[in-house]
Amino acid sequence: MAELGGFRDAAAEQRYRTAYQAALREWPDYTSHTVPTSFGTTQYYRSGRPDGMPVVLLPGANSAAPSWASIVRLLGDHRPVIALDTIGDAGLSVQTRPVRNGAEYASWLAEVLDTLDLPLVHLVGLSYGGWLALNQAIHRPDALATVSAIEPARALAGLAPTALIRMVYVSLRDSDELRRRFLRWSGCGTEPATPLRELQIAGLRDYRKRATPMPQKLSDAQLAAIRVPTLVMLGGRSRLHNSKRANARARLHIPNVSTVGFPTASHALPSEFSAETARRLLAFMATHPG
């Protein structure tokens, strides 16, 4: 845990920044900011309406804030939107201290919300970000009006063995073609749009994660401790986990939960069903204004 997450070298950072800016051009009007925390500097973007309770977006692994381009405008037509680059993951946030466990990840996000003077937010996370969102509801729920976890594969059902094997294999081989194949496989044969695909490939290739915990399957007791109104959205064709099992565990153990299944969606649910994803999120937030 001594070494911190960061880019492999200066050339890798430049390649990544090029892919990052190309993906960010898909966003509507936004402003770019950084905020200091005890774990490092966090990059974030503001978009959408100036008034109302904000939506805070946590990206999937290796994707960063620009990956939300497909739904940020749809959400921003109704609410302020703030999208973060997760500390210790690919993006423009700069890690300066190890994140040793889920409680410390929750402390990082609580620091961000407190520094931005956001006493109450709607927190939305995709995949790895979905684990972080549920983790926040367990450890530091005070600033959360709602939590929405989209395809939180590790959190509810754990990774499917085939997915784990493929992820390890890709990580051991320095091949952009293998990285593209993995994205195509996880999308059930469909690759992400070019800017997002290249951003995810750059994240896998150019950034080394260190000094951050591997997301773990949440225990029954941890799920039962979540008191924040929670929405879980799952892709019926997801290859990263068993979505039926994830749905069953969420409904059995999270006290105030709603679940929504998209039978034909893969793990890339927000990109495949952007309008419906945004509609479901906004309706859930309206039902639980905080």
C-alpha cells in the first residue's frame, strides 16, 4: 500500500489526457474544478440546472467523470449534476494518501461533499461506483437523500468467475486489442461509442491502481444497515455478475430498496438505455426528496 495510484509515466499520462478530453467533449456545458481532501486532490465537473438538490455521479472503474456523457444532459435538464473522478482510479484526481478500506473511501467522499457545502445529495454510481455508493450509505449516510447503484457487480453478487478470469488475463497482457475484446465481451458484443471506448482503454493501459481496496461483496449485515432509500438497476444480460442473484439479495436485505431490471441490457446499461435510465433515476429522486 506504500505506492500510490498514478500514471505509468509521463507519456502514459499524456495519452490518457488526450482520450479524456476527447470523451469530455461529448458533455453539454460544464465547469471544471478541483477540491482538496486528505486523500488527494479530487477532480469534478458541474453541469445542469443551477438550483435544486444535486445529483453526484461516481463512475465505473477506469472510466472517470467524462463517461457519464450519455445521461448527464438528461439529468441536468432537471437538477444540478456533479461528476467526480474517483480518487485512486483512472482520471485526473491525484492520490496523495492510501485508501485502506471502505470506511476510508467513505471518508474521502464525505470530505468532498462537505468541502463543496453539499449537505444533502442524490448519489448515483455505476459498477465500481455503485459499490462506492452503497459503501457510502453504510459508512457515511448523513449527506445522502438517496443512493442509486447501477450494475454494482461486486457489491451484491460478486464477480462472475468468467469475468474475473478475463479481467486478470487482460491486466497481465499489454494489448489494446485484448482490452477492446473485453469491453466488447462485457457489452454482449457491442463496443462503447468511440470516445468512451478509448477512455476506458486508456484507463486500463495507462493508469496503475495502488493503495486502494479491492471492492468486496457486501455482507448481509452491511446491506441491512443501509437506511437510505436505495435504487438498484440491473442489466439482465450482464456478464459481470448474476443479476438475478443481485436483485434477490438487494430485495431481501436492503430495508428501503427499489429494484429495476432491464432484461436486454448488458453491464453498459446507462449507455444502452440512456433515456430510460435517466427517467428512472429522476422519478426515484422525486419520490424521495430528502
